[in-house]
Amino acid sequence: MALDKERIYGYAKAYLESVTEILKDKAEEAEDDRYIGDGNLLRSALYQYEDDLDELEALMEGSTDDKK
């Protein structure tokens, strides 16, 4: 059984959402602990994952529109 595009997108979206939540928590912890450098690195990674998630969602919407 081959994976279709929507299933693959679903897996990728779930992964990006989970990593985004973890990074948010870690960045908040780092800020609370005054690890400014760590907080900045975590925020940078968080922003990249959020951008990736936005791009993936746009791709998924385009994929759904193609089937209509």
C-alpha cells in the first residue's frame, strides 16, 4: 500500500506541530531561566518550524483544491 500525498502531508503536519509546541515550551523555559542565548536560538528554530508549517498547510490546501 503506497502512501498518498495527503497522508504524507498529514504526517509532516503532525510532526511540525509537535516540534513547534516543544520549541515554544523550551523557549519559554529558557527565557524564564534567563538563558537569553538559548532562548534566542530556540525562538529562531521555532519561527523556522512555524514557517515550514505554514508552507505545508498552503501545499495541502492546493492539493485539496486540485482534486475538486
